[in-house]
Amino acid sequence: HRVVCDGAEVVKKGRIKNILVSAEDRHAGRKYVTKVTQLESFSIDPAEFGNTLQRKYKCSSTVQKLPGKNETGKEVSFQGNLLDEICAYLEHDCGIHPKFVERQSRMKR
């Protein structure tokens, strides 16, 4: 697949992977965590993405390697329920079409 980012074109082998944005509640619905994976397939640096949204939404963020031996990507975790905000940011600011963003909500409500 071919990705154009800031005028630079990046060509990668294989099919493009959708960005997965998932939100889940912790501690019986009082605290929330939003996780974003597969940013690398669109040439987005996970650490830079985490720092940018951390300042924009005033929340805590961490970047971790995905579990598993064969996984090479990273996962960005945000404190709070930012499912809608992150999907809107990916569409408007990063220019990623919504069909490439997969939303997943694991809320108990």
C-alpha cells in the first residue's frame, strides 16, 4: 500500500491495516481507558501522536509495545473516554477516511 504524508510518499508491503480505537471502563464504570493501535500503517509515530493528544485533551498517555512475539506495532493508551474525540481528530487533522478507523466500545453501560 502507498501512504502520502506531508508530501512524502511511503510504500509498504501488504494490505493496509485499519486503525483500531477502543474504549473500555475500569473500576465499575468510574474510570475509562482509550487505546489506539495500528498507527504505523499510516506513517503516524505513536509517541508523537500520544504527546499531541495529551496536550490537546489534557489527559495522561502511555505508549507500549503490543503483546506477542510476532507483533511489531505499538499501542497508545489515553486516560479517559476519548473514543469520539480521537476518531474526529484522525479524520479532520490527520486526513484519514473514517472507513480506515475501526471503533470498539467495551463500556458496560
